[in-house]
Amino acid sequence: MSQPTPPQQPNPYGSPGAYGSPQPYGAGAYGVPPQGGPPAYPAPYGPGGGMPFGVPLLMPGKVRASRVFLFVIAGLQLVYVLYAVFVTLPTFDEQFDDAGLRNEREAEVFKSIGEGTVITLCALTVIAVALGVWLALTYRNGGNAVRTCSIVYGSFAIPGGLVTFLPLGWATAVLGILLIVFSANRESAEWFRRPRGAYPMG
């Protein structure tokens, strides 16, 4: 007489896998790779990993506009330098010749002061042009200091534009105001404070 077969206890680990090893939670379960290895948890920074959510991968439109403003302001300042060198300075000699003050000592002193002032302003403007171009070129990979310098640059461009001759001066002042507004907004802050070197796109 055969002995009764004891009832089978349910396997708490599921059915054996393809290689005879039990799969406790079923194939493809959360945190368990199909062939072993470390658990497959979701990427910590969103799909694909690498960058947190909310960080811009491409240069925002307002940041691009600020960059363009820098180039344009630098170009207008360069035009001012050329105008001062080739138009303003030669007029000093012409005005003194027309007034017959060529040999008067006081007139020569005032002429020298005027020419020196124009040359000094031209030299400072050339430095400003170089700074503006450098700032614009560093917008792709620069940090928050570039944003701060852009705001300061716009602050100096406003009075500098107002003291020059009207057409270019007013345009420079208006662009300086726009540069400050666009550089101080949230999009610019997020762009210049993003992790450096992760996605240097522009």
C-alpha cells in the first residue's frame, strides 16, 4: 500500500528561472536585472542621467539676445572711436586755423587739453569694446560672474552712450538697458549657474 504524497508547499521564491535559479519577484521586477548585476534603479537626473530636471541644455533666447546686445554695443563703440579719430580730432586744427588762434599760447593749451581728452576717451572705449566682445564670447561656458559683468557693462554703457553724439549714443544707452534687463532675469540665472562642462551647448 503506497504512502500518500504529502501536499506540496508553495514556493515563496517563484518558479525556477532559465538557469535553474529561483527568481524571487519575477523576471524584470523593479530593481532586479534579468541576468544579475547591480539593481537597475531609475537615473537620478531624469531620462539618460547627467543633468537635473529644469537645467537648460540649450542657451535660452533671452541669453542669446544679451549676447547679441554685447556684440552690437561693442560695434557701436568702435564706430565712435573711428569717428573721434578721423572726424573729431582733425576738426580741432581746422577750428583753430579758422579762428586765427594758431600762435596764441592759451588757445594751444585748450587745444591740447581737448585732444588729450578725446584720445583718453578713445582709449577707454577701445578697452570697453574688447571687454564687451570677450564677455559675449564667454556666454557659452562662462559662469555667473559673466552674467554679473554683463549687468555692470550695461550700467556703464548707458551713461557712456548718453554723452556721445546722439544717434549712436542713444542706441548704445537703449541696448545697455536691455542688456541689464535680459541678464538679470531668471533664464539667465539658470543658464549661468548650471553645472559646468556637462552640456556646453549654445
